[in-house]
Amino acid sequence: MSAAAATADFLQLHPKDNVLICARSVPAGSSVTIEGQAYTLEVAIELGHKIARVPLARGDLVYRYGAPIGVMTADAKPGQHVHSHNLTSRYLPAHDRTATGPKVPSA
């Protein structure tokens, strides 16, 4: 496990990931240590949500599970919330619940 994932509250799922995933809801004002540096959460982070592991600039790809999941629409410092307010999705339409196309036969 990397130094970034040393806290029980946030997990790095893949070495290439530039975000950490919240393992439980964490209130605003809590401290999180990332790469040996302490950061204070500006907002509450809910279970499954992401925070920046490294500085992210507008236009940067965001990696989760080692794969790109979106593009930053605004900058985020380590420890800041990464979600729809500063990230646009890059999931394929097939991953969207509203995707259309041929139905996969059931087994």
C-alpha cells in the first residue's frame, strides 16, 4: 500500500490513480495525510466520493482503478473534493444507464 493510502478513511485503488476514494463518510475539517503531508478537508466527503491525491489542473485526466474516468474542469489541490462540480465524465455511453443499443441476451 502506498503512503497515500496510509489512512483508513481514503484508499488508493491503483498505483496510477491520482484520486483517493473515501472508505467512510468524513466530516469537513477532518485531517487527511497524503504522501506525508497533512491536509484539512474543506467539505464533508461522502462514502465512495473522491479527493485529489496530487495537484490536478483543469484539463487533467482523472484516474480511478488505473483507468481514466474523466477530465478536470477546474483545478483541485490535494485533499480537495473531486466530483461533478470540477470533473466531467469520460465513461463510454455503454456505462450510462440511459445508453441505447442492442440488448444483450440473458443467459
